[in-house]
Amino acid sequence: MRLYRNCQEMYSDVRRDIHEMGTLVHPETMQDQHVANDPRYATLELAPYTFMILDGNDRNSFLSHVGGNLSWAQQEHAERVGPAFADERGINPGEAWKLRRETWEPFLHEGHFGYTYSERFAQFADHTKDDYSILHRVYRELLEHPNTRQAIVPVFSPRDVGAIGGVRRIPCSMHYQFMRRGDQLLMHYVMRSSDFLTHFPYDIWLALQLQWDFAERLNLTPGRFTFFTGSLHLYAKDADLGVF
């Protein structure tokens, strides 16, 4: 596994890897859209791919450096964790998507998305039963059992299996795992799939921001961040001229 000092060092290497070592494939679907006959979705893919970042403190400057929309990322994070830590119902569609309208509007159906991370993080919250959201439960687990290996926030769930095949959008993220070790909070982030240009920088920023949010709540120092995806890919429509 490659270890990087920070986000910008990581991104430079990952970009080179996908261009130099990516394998050409053509998926049948992209989320809930059928793309088998669309040449724009010919794909360079690294499968699987993993790395570790030792210090994600440069996440804001990294996202800005690669042309990301930091305002969207910050609003998206707020919508993901705000309701969950308040043990309230998750938000769908929310307001963050409007800051990246061209990316997200095609996935709106009858005014809602097939899912939001806000909904997944807030699942199980029920004020009538004095119950906690999954995000709040994981926080309490870390607080009460410092050596736990069970502090996992799931995003993908069994109900998503029925959507396989492009019927509707299913999460790219599998789960986030937190581990307290000494005075540090580690995070392991597992994805099934990540679109290198459109989503990958945001995936990294949002995961790191969640790690730092938890660390602050627990009065810990953010530690190592480990990333794993089954598929890191770059579509022809997004690639540098001449790659394909």
C-alpha cells in the first residue's frame, strides 16, 4: 500500500496511475443510466485500488487546487451529519445539490434522489422510540468503548441489492470504519466504485471531513486515513485528449 503525506501528494500519483496503468473497459450502466452503447463511457479503470494518507489537513486546499467546489462539499457535509447527530430524519434532496446542478440534476426523479447520504447516516433515528441514528450510535460506541472494532457507518445496505443492474441509483460507498488508537482517530473508507474526475476528490474530502468531525467531537487527533475502492475509473468524456 502506498503512503502519502497529504492529499495533494496522493492525487498527483493517483492521476498518473490511472493514465499509465488503467485498463480499458466499457460498463453497461453508470448509476441508473444505461451507457453500453455510448462511447463517452469507455473507461480507464484501476481495479482494485488502495492508499493511505497520513495527514489530511490540506483537504480544503487540495479540493480547491483540483478545481473542486468547496462550497458544495461543505454544504453536503452539513446536510449529511446535521440531521444524523440530531437524530432527525435525513434530507432528500436538500440544498447542496444546487451548487453542482449540472452534475446532480439528471439524477432527480420527481423532486428526489434515489437516496442521499443524509438519509443513510440518519437511518434508525426515531424520536418516538428514543432511538439514535447510525452516525450517533457509532459516535457513542467510540466514546464508550475506545478499543472497539465495530464503529462502522454503513452506506450500502441489503435493500440496495435489488437495484443492481441500473434500476435506480445505489451508493458508491460501502462503509466508513473508525478506530481509536491512542489519542488518534483512524478512518478506513471502503467504496465499490469511484469516478476519478467527477466524484473522487469529493469522496476523499467528505470522508476526511467526517473523520475530522468525529475526532473533534471525541477530543482526539485525526490519524491515518485509508482508502479502498473496487474500481477507480476515468470516463472517455472526462479524459485528457488522446488517452483513449
